[in-house]
Amino acid sequence: MFENDTTERYEFFLKKLIEEEMLYYIKSVPLKLWSGKELVESLEFFKDINIEKVEFYRFYADNLTKKDLKQTEVSIMYNGETEKIITLEQLKNDINDVRDRKKFL
């Protein structure tokens, strides 16, 4: 699906998050995040792990709008492995960028 490009996979994560309006996560430090229902349900990695899901807008309101959490690091996951570690502030900015680009398409 991807040419082993971190940027492309991260863009996929963001688009799926916005499209499906659902986020999958494991409570840990850092918080581990996935998007894409089919991807999460199809991977063997997830069979024995207690993955929780939350509506995207709930996660946005509870985490991305809080000033005291903006420097909190999260792991963006792909195929069960950490793909990228970013702050909640960066995640919020990237989500907003994708939304803005989508408006102009």
C-alpha cells in the first residue's frame, strides 16, 4: 500500500481519522493511536490487546484543545509498530491542515 514512506503513512492516518471519525488507542505512555477500522480489525497484532476506541470529536475536545496537554507525546502507530512520535499540539495542527486542504478540493 505504501512505499515505506513515513509521511505517506502519517497522511493516511490523518485522513482515515477524519473520514471515519473514530480513533483507536491503547492507554500507555506515550499514548498509542491508530486510525482506520478495517486496518485495526484485520491485524493479528491487535487480537490480544485491549484497544479502546473513541469518537474523534470527543478525543479532539478532551485532549487536543487542552493547553496543559499540548506538549504530551503520542505514538502514531502503523502495523503494530510506532511510526511517529509527535505532540498533541502537532497532531492538532496536522489534523487542521488536512481539514483545510479538504475544504478546497
